[in-house]
Amino acid sequence: MREATMAPQVSYFDYIMIGGGTTGCPLAATLSRNSSVLLLERGGSPFNNANITNITAFGAALLDTSPTSPSQLFIPG
């Protein structure tokens, strides 16, 4: 995992996935077995967020819609 600002100016990938949700992560993992994959996700690394790293706080991660949360509000268009 890298911050987007640290990426090379030119990179080539077989697939570019936007969003690492319930479909994005598994699909990116499957495709990366035989192809190069770039998975883009908003925000920073979630690994210092106790709602993500502590399984007992799983529900809290879904309820936290603050700007620093990995969860997002669903707003129908």
C-alpha cells in the first residue's frame, strides 16, 4: 500500500479498480494473481483505526461516517 502522492507519474496496469469495498477488494485480489492491478481507495491507511483492526468494533466502523472514517454515507443520485 502506498500514498497516491508517492506514486510514479507514469504507471501501467492491466486493471484499475476504484473502491475497495465488498466487491473491489476480492476482485482486485483475484485479478492480481495473473495481472497487475491498481486499487484506488479514498482516505489514508485504515490500520491505525481501532474500528477496523479490532473485530469487536466492526459495527462501529459502519456507523462512523466522519471524514476520517473508512465508511461513507450512501446518498442516492
